[in-house]
Amino acid sequence: MTQHRINTGDHPPIKQYPRRLPLARKEEAEHLVKEMVDNGIIEESSGPWASPIVLVKKKDGSTRFCVDYRKLNEITKKDSYHLPRIDDTLDALNGSQWFTTLDLKSGYWQVEVRPEDREKTAFTTGQGLWQFKVMPFGLCNAPATFERLMETVLRGLSSEACLVYLDDIIIVRRTFEEHLSNLRKVFQRLQNANLKLSPKKCRFFQKEVTYLEHVISAEGVKTDPGKIKSVVDWPRPETIHDLRSFLGLCTYYRRFVKNFSTIARPLHKLTETKSNFNWTEECEKSFNSLKQALTSSPILIYPRTDKDFILDTDASNEGIGAVLSQNIGNEERVIAYFSKSLGKPERNYCVTRKELLAFVKSIEHFHHYLYGQKFLLRSDHASLRWLLNFKEPEGQIARCIQRLQEYDFEIQHRKETSHGNADALSRILCGESCKHCSNAEKKFGIEIDTSVKVLTTTSVDPSCEIRKAQLEDDAIKTILEKKLMSADRPSWQEIAPESPATKRYWALWDSLHLKDGVLYRRWESDDGRSCRWQLILPKSRIALHPESDGMVERFNRT
């Protein structure tokens, strides 16, 4: 159905001399060449191209015959056809109960190389010059060619039937009958394309399978025990190369580890050093912590579009992190973790800016889940609500607000506090002195011009007059009408076009209540045993209440 093309443009042929093989392996190399000739994999070549061979020992003790095509790859024009994202592939398995995995027999060797390009694959063992008739391993565009072929063969079968990643095919479905039907469809497509399977590598009608080095089941996704054992048994790295290999394996499973970047930071710093390899106590702690984190990683659930997402963010001096989850059966279950180390400039941020950075980067990382979906954002830093109330934001904060306006979310302070202390608009933004936030408070108008009157036992206007006054105030009217329609907080998208004053009331939504059609704010004592009510009055009405002198309070005071 397809042929592999090697486009080198007008570049002259590359000819490399063969590398000397140990005498003990020469005979083995000649045997492998003869075997490939007999199977129609290679043929004799008379062209000007030549690359050296490499013999690699496999885990089972056998030998893999490889050709070093690095020089050829450097001059080959790259194919832009992308492989699927592994996390997207895993997410698409949601709802499946039955699984079958198929593996093609020597998949690459089932794809022909264009006759005019075969001479470019030529290699020599020192005796003769040979070229591949089929697509060999090691060519830079081979994965793109093979993925294009497989997606063409299986085109029209939805992700609810099967998914493919190179030569790994997984067939899924909720019921056994549907699964069997999908299996027949895939078999028919493979037969029509004359593609052959490796029976010993296929697994049929399973409730749990290993796919793309993850263990898949109806419950969710977990790490492959075989790979995790490799991590646990990994000896302490002695060189930067060893350390990078260890980190590469761990990074593949980083979505399973909370605060991965922070844990791994000492090891990453060691790979960046230009000095001698200095394994410190901090490195040893990081090394062991990564092993422990991977051995105790949770089962990650599949994301569900019928459930709201929950995003918890956090920041420290070393990095930022997030947990994406959903409520399933009255229990919060993790979908994925995210983490990112902070650079030197970012580590100098104040607490608020670090939390804001965690907020933005986490949402951007999980964009494919959160965009177009309502979600709850939780943080233990209450000042995140503060950023929504800038009158004229500039610089970094303006860019953040503009970026976040694309999303539909509600901010929730993770720790329960009384309303008297939880108001993000009235709290100090940073525990430390911060020029950025101090200037923001002054320049962007954190002070709130909305006034309230404490409801006392003295006479006040009748409810109908107060309600009329509230409806005549544009800022109060919007909130009052939305409270009458629903107790649920409006989304940011709904409130974004409104005035800054309306947005400030919106930030206080949970503490605002209606009594006889009139809007009040409820204040609770620190111990939660008593409360008081504040009447929301427009400025124009405050002067009409002499008994309110000394009692009118700004929202920006605690």
C-alpha cells in the first residue's frame, strides 16, 4: 500500500568504511546477512552509498543486526507526519471493558523501500555490499512512514473500536460481542493490506493488558511492573550518561508522580554541571525518592467528559505542581500529575506570583482536558481571586488574565476559613515584602470603593425601597439579578464583560445572600458560632442613614 522514500535532495552519496568486527562476531554477521538474503529482506548493491553495521546483544542473548544510518539521516529531508501522543492514546481507552493487543511480525520489514532509494540503505560487513528491499530500522523517517500506513489501513474505525501506535494495535469495547465484532473488522483490514501478525506477541480477550509500557484495564492506567522493577533495581549512577538514562526512564512515567520535577531537581542539576560528577547526599535522597514514588504510584483514571474536572495547584521555592482529578463515585480520583522546576528568575518571585505561575502553567499543560469544560480550581493561596479584580492590569498579570479568559472555571480556596478572614481582596497578598505586589495594590486599585452598612436594630428603609436602590446601582443590580436566577456562581466568561465593581461582588459570591429580595453579606465569627449581616448599600444611600456613622466599612478592611 505504501513505499518508504528517502529524500536526500541533491546531496552527493555518503560512503563510510566498515568497522572492524571482533573475529568471534564476523561469522555471526555473515550468518545474519545470509538469513536476510534468503528471506528476501536484502539484495546485492552496486551503488555509491555505504553505511557501517552494528551488532547489538538483545536481552534473550540473541543478536540484533543494525546499520548506523546517522550520516544518512543528517542529509535526509524529514517527514513531518507526527506520531500520536501516548497520553492521548491512553485517554481514549475510557469506557472499555475488553482488550486485545496485536503486534505485527517484523512490522518495518513489511514496508517496501522505493526501488530508486534502495541503494541509499546499502551496508557492508567487509565482504560484499548489500541494500535493503524493505524498510530497515534506524532511518529517521521510518516511524512516520509506518504510522501513516497503519492509520491508512485502519481509517474509518473509530477510537471506540481500535487504536494504533506504530506496530502496536489495541482493540477495545465495552461488551464481549462488540469487542469480537471490532476484532473481525481489524483482521479484515490487515488481511486486505497483506500485513502479518506475530501470534506469540498478541493477547486476545483480556480484562487487563500491557500496552505502550502501561498496564491498561477498565479501572484505569498504571505503570508497567517490569519497567518499575528496572527503576528499583537501578544501581547508583556513576556517570552523567548513566544518570540521564535513569531520568529518561523515570520521566516516561512522570504523570504518575506528584511533584516529579521538584523531586528530580537535584539529579537534573547534576546532568547540567560542567564540573566533575559529584554525587551528593541530596542526589542520593532524590534518587531514592523517585524510586519510592514510582513504586507507590496510583492507578490513573480515564478522563470523563460527563464529569467536571478539579485542578489543584501548588508552588514551592523549587517548583510548581498540579493534580488533575474528577469525582467518581463520591471519591476524587487522579487523572494525571503535572510539575515543573522553577528557573532562577522564577525562584525570586514572591509567593503570590509563584502561585499565579502554578495556576497558569497547570491550566496550559492540561489545556486539552480543560478547554471548553467547566472546572474547579483549588489552591491554598487565597489571593488567586485577587487577580480577577484588577481594573487596568499590565505586564505579566495582564497576559495571565487574557490567557485565562478562554477557560470556564471557579476558584476555590482549599482551606476552609471564616468569611471574615477568607476575603482575598482584604488580605495581604504576600507574607514577604514584594515590590511587584505592592505596586499592583496601589496601581491596579485593589482598594474597593463599594460600601456596606451594618444592619442594626435602628430603623432602616423598608425592604422595597432598599431593593429599588440596589437595582438602580449597576454593579449591585447585576449580582442581585443573578442571585435571583440561581445560587450557583456565574462563570468567569459570564462576568468578564461586567464592570470592575461587579467583578468585586462576584468574588464575594459565597458570602452574599438574599433576604426578602434584598442583598446582604454574611459575616461569621472566627469560631463559626455567631454571625452578623451587612446590608449592601449604594454610595448614594449611605448618607441617608445617620445611624450608620462609624459603622460603614470598606471590603478591603478586616
